Amino acid sequence: MTLSLTVPRSQLAKLQVHLMQGGIREIGGWLVAEQTAPGEFELVGLTVDLEAGTRDRFDSLPEPHSEQMDRVLLANRGRTGRIDYIGEWHSHPTFPPIPSNIDLASMTDMVENSGPSFAALVIVRLMGNASIQATITTFQRGQLPEAGQLIIADAAPEAECREGRRAPEL
């Protein structure tokens, strides 16, 4: 299943603020999305942990995210589609936004052994204080990771977004 994730400009702006706050430390969190069609999702919120990361590592622990996720779910309870956890995101402030072997192993282990049957991993990098480079990789039980598609809602003509492991500037 090739997964597409539409990111509204309002969510992109929140992400940009968090990335500026994180500086050269890796930060990240959970992604909350509404399913709009089979394999198609729209980001409705995200959680963030600004404390757990180092210059080259981010570990997603449930404690800082559970309450934030509850708030996102509550704020979006009037939407018509199913809203739920879709995966994780984190930054690579000093490296290209491409999943590391640790990232790939962690997400694969989650979908194969302990979590949902599929999940997405979005890795982002703030370029200067303006644009964001991003990739999305999808994980599905019993299958190899594959590139997904990020779509920016209401994207300006100069904004560019491509699939998977390439790092488009958003």
C-alpha cells in the first residue's frame, strides 16, 4: 500500500515553529491523521517532545505524547473520517532527512511485533529558518518499507514535494 499524507499549511507552520525551537537537537513526536480514502490521510495534528533528543538521536517515548494526542483527538472529534495515530515524525537537523538504519529497524519492529499493522515515518529538516525538507516512509506488516507521498495542501507554485526518500523542500 502506497500511503499519501496531505499536510495542511497550518500543520506545516506548527512543525516549522517546533523545528526552530529544537535547534540542532533532534525532536519528534506522533502523527495524528484522518483517513480520507484507502491509503490517503490528512494530518490533523502532531505531538512533540522537545527534550528527549540529542544532536544525532531521538527516542520516542509514550509519556510526553499521550496527553497531547488526547487533545488532538478531542479537537478533531467533529470530523467525518476516522482519526487516529498514523505514525511518527522526527527531525534530522544536521543530517539529510532520510531514515537511518536505526529508524528503519525501529519502525519495522513496531509494525511487525507490537503496534499497528502499518505506520508512516516522516523525517524533516529545517533549512535556514524558512523551508522544510521532508521524506515519508511507510511500513506495513509483512512488507518492506516503501516511499510514501507527502502532499502540501494549498501549496504555493514554488513549493515542491516529492515521494519518499528524496528530500523535497516544503
